[in-house]
Amino acid sequence: MTQESAGMNRRAFLQLLGCGGCALALPGVAGCTIAELYESGGGELAFSVAEPRFSALGAVDGVATADVAGRPLILIRTGEDTIVALNRLCTHVQCDMGPTQSGRWDGEKLICTCHDSHFDAAGKVLKGPATRDLAAYPVTFDPGTGEGRVVVGSTPEPEPEDPTPEEFRDLVNPYADDDADALARGQEIWSAQCATCHGAQGESVAGFPEPVPTAFQSGTSGYSDGYLLWRLRTGAATGPENSIMPAYSAQDLSDDDAWKVITYLRSLGP
Amino acid sequence: MIQRLSFALGLALLALLGAAAVAEATPRMSLTAGTPCIACHVNPTGGGGRTEVGWGAMSRVGAVTWSDLGLDSLHEAESNGWMDGRIAVGLDFRLQAARLGNPTLDEARGPDDPVVPDYTVFPMQLQPYLVLQPLDGLSLYGTFAAGPETFRGKLCDEVFPGMSCFEAFALYEPKGALPTVRLGVFQPAIGVRHDDHTLFVRGDARDRRRPIIAPNYAEPGAEVLLQPLTWLRAEVGAYAPQGLDKTLNGAVSTADLWPVAYNARLTFLPYLRIPVEVPAEDDGFGDDGFGDEPTTEDYVINTWIGASAYGSGDFLLLNGFLGVGIHEGVALVAEVSHSQRTLDYDTLNAWVGLTYTPWAWLTGALRAERAQTQTEVDKEITWSYVAGLEFFPVPGVEIRPEYRLVQTESYLFGQATAQLHLFY
């Protein structure tokens, strides 16, 4: 071996050791994996087959896509009354299984055309290479109106529990909404005892301190008869904080008059 | 001086190598060497089987050469061909380690604990080449890209919709000023050729597994290549867009294609030569009048700037590209790509890459990319940043560690990857 080639060997060895080592070590040095998801909280989507983007859902086996709270969804009408919503990213290598991308619904299964993974309508893997099921999201769908709703992520806020005590809950106003006598008597009582705070038409009295007593003007149709009677009987005890609404006992206001006031109150609602 | 010349020659030869089949190296090597891809590859647009020059350069580049290892018989091998170069062979094999896919949400675990794919080591490319030269100026080229399914009985494994598992063409390069003609199944000259599927420039930000122009994309067609001046090159071709139809019209038709696709690419290749005085080296004999005078060498800046249009029916893909390279091994490449199709569905992608090759066997690379897909109802933008090395420990072996960071509308994902590339 010549002196020159021996020198080259040493240099090459050092180069190999230095730079080659750096090259091989790079994944280790920078090997930390970063993974962060955006917009992954809960959310919901209201859809209608009347909308062009969801019109395909008007027929069985129709497919549409939508992104909700960071989830890429595929909506599939699997039957006359049913639509399912699945995460449309294949769990193998995240091919987008949207109909214009790499997905195909054949009437029974969702097929990822990238690597031929199959999923059923519930998102379960039927055939690999995917090994994890697709996330499925609850859908409500009314075939009559063609409208539906998908909820993703955290469960939506539960409906507020009806605070009406049991003894009031099932009570029903004996007077019809258009009962003239009840309306006249109700207006009479309202003007004398209620209008001071709530205003003659339930619009509240200007300058009234908080809380402004306008609760009855809006949404009265959303309250049950029993709820309104309960509020009347218990006053501030069931109202918002600082309410000065007095309680009207049966001695102050008979049941009959109370129902007439409620009849009149409902006539003020929007 | 001889050592310096050898080093410079080695560097230039490496640069002449062209892309090792499916890498983004083509621009770097072409730019730093100032030569067209066809100098080292049979394919005029680069990549794939190597010419004798390309093979020769490849066989001597490594941090440790065959000669260093005492394998002089390998070091002195002269060609990848037989019968005076009438038959030549080649091979690319790549083994990749990466987390395949993206972080995903597990509804049970919540958004703060995304599911990250496991590291997977998988064969990414196994591609042999065969080149026949029955007549002077006529080359018959064939290559087959095997995929994982090939070894499970499905010969042609189209990993990406629209890709071709083979290329086969006849290339006729007449002497003189006549144009080069290519006929067969091959990739049209679209922008800067890439077969690296991780590049976004020919992809879709909405679905990166479904690029518009797939890796190893090839169509049956014919192409004429003209280079009337050293600084001007043009390709014109016509193709049957079978692969393109698979990409754009898979499950749902998104483009009305004609039976024929057209392609044209025009490239200007100006270069700048700056004479630089090089002081004489001490030859150990003092001022004896031999080799004592400073010499003048050309400092060369190679550039190319060009554009291409590839279309059929109402699908059109426009690419613009720019490259600057110097012999010291620095290359800068930028490319912009815009596509449109029948549906309200446009893409606008771009990338810029910087490489530095301090030694022939080591290159550092940085790359930034942006991909945008605009549809009627949505606009998706994806960014990618890659830093990596291309390290050749011995001739015929490349190790490519990379760190890549991808940011989409839905996630941020950074991971280290590594690739082992064996080539002949």
C-alpha cells in the first residue's frame, strides 16, 4: 500500500466517522415525534338534502362529505331512514375516502382505493391493511324533511332538566288560549298586580333594576302550564338571583284566577 | 493538483449521476454539473437506468471507496454494460423507515392524545433496469417497479392511483441537429421530474396519498426533444392519458379528458463562466519554473428556467421552475405548479430546496413546500419542511436520514425518517 493511499484511508475513516456518524445520528438527535391535532373539540353539523352539497344523500347509497370540528366526515345514506357518519380518513395511512378522493361506497362497505381496506357502515374494519376501526358519529335524520344532524366530539350539553316540581309538572290550564272570559279576567288581574313590573304588554317597565322582568314576554310558549303556575306560586324563590317577584299563594290568587292570568300571559307572547 | 482535479472530477461525476431513480436529487445534480440528465441516465428527463458515464461516477463515490477497502477489482470496474455497451443493467433498491400516515384522533382518548402511527420499515423501491443498444443512437429502455403486492402475487402494484409499474421506450438520438425522438410508455416532461411521493408539488393538499402526477407516472406516447442551442431545450409530446384518468376519475369523475394528452416543456439553460485565478500549489521543488505560475479556472454558475404545460380536455397542469447551481456543490431549486380540472377544483403548489455538497459523498438538503387545493366548498393548505442528509458511505450505498415537519389544517406532525438506498 502506498503512503498516499494509506493517508487517504485515514482521512476517509475520519470522514466516515464524523460525517457518517452525524448522518446516522440525525434521526436520533431530531427523533422526537411531534403530533398535534387542531380543532378537535366537539361540534355538530345540521344538514339538509335540499342543500346541493348534501343532495346525494337524497337517495339510498348516496354519499357526501363535510368537515366538522376538525373531523373529516363521510355521510352515507345506508337506508331510507338512516344516514351514518364516519371519519373518512382511512386508519391505514390516512387516505381520504371522500368520493372525489380515494373512497368508494359499494352499498355494503366503504372501500379505500389506496390500499383496498374495507369498512362496514359502522366503521368496523372488514379487510386490511387497516387495523383500526373508523370513528363513527351519531346522526339523527328525518327522511320526511330530509334534515339531519351529526354530533362529533364531546357530547353536547344535555337538555336542561325540567325544574318544575312534580306536583306542578302535569297540571294543565283548563282554559283555552282564546277563552274570552279568561282573557278578560286575566288582563284585569295582570293590570292590577303584574303590570307594575312586567308592563301592560309584558314588555317590562323602563328603568326597572336588574333583573329586568321580561322573562314572560319571550318564549312563554316554551313553558309548560305547570311551570308557569309554579313560578306564580313561589315567586322569587324560583326566579333568578335578586328577583323581587312576590309569591302568590292560593289565598292571594285562586287557582281559577291564576289560570286566567296565565291564559292572558300566553296571549302576550311572541 | 492531480488530487484536486480528481476531487473536482469526482464531484462533477457525482453531480452527473442524476437522480437515483426516485429522489429529488435530479435538480441538484444537473445544476451543479451543468449537464443534462441524459448524460448519466438513459431517460432524457432523468432518473432510472444509468449510462456508462453515470454508472462509472457512481461506482467511485463513497466516504470509503472500494479501493480504500482493498477491493480494487470493484474499484477498477469500468462499465455496467456488456458487448461494448450494447447491453446494460441497473438497479435501485430502497428500504425506508418512517411513521406511515398522520396523527389521528381517537375519540376515546381525546384531542390531546392523538394516535401516532408506529415506525415501519418497508421496501419502498425495487426497480431493475435493462438498456439495449441494437444500433448506434438507438436505445431500448425497460424498467419494472416492484411493490409490496408484487411479492404477494399481484405483479403490478399500483401503490398510488395513476402510477405505472413499468416504463418501456425506444429512444432515437440521431447525430447532428436532428431532434431526439422517444416512443413508448414513459413519463412526459412535466416541470422538474420527481418520483419522491413525499413531495407535494404534484400532489393534492386534500389527499396527499393521491397525487395528481403519481410517482413513476408513465403513459403510452411519443415525444420529440429539440436542443437547437446549448442553452435552449424543448420537448413536445402526445400521450394516451390512462394513468391520469385513474388519478382524476377514480371513484368520481372530476375531469373530462380527451383520448389524447398534450405536453410541452421549454427550458432555458444559461450559464455564467467567471475566470478565477488559482494560485500555484507548492510542488516541493521550489521556484523551478514548473507549475509555479497561477492558473485560471472557470467559476461556473449553471441555471435553468423553464415552464411546461400538460393537459387533456379541461384538465391542465402548468409548471414553472427555476434552478441555480455552482460547481462548489450549492444548488437552489424552486418550482410552482398549478392545476385545474372540470369541477371547481384547483391546486397551487410550490417548493423551494437548497442543497450543499461539501464532499461528493455527503449532501445536506433543506426543503420547504406549500400545497393548496381549492374546491367549491373548501380550501386546504399544507406546509412541509424537510431537513436531511444524503450520505454515501461506500459506492452504491446511500443513507438518507431526514426530519420532516408537516402542517395541515388538521394537524402538525414531525418525524425522523431514514432510508437505505442500494444502487447499481
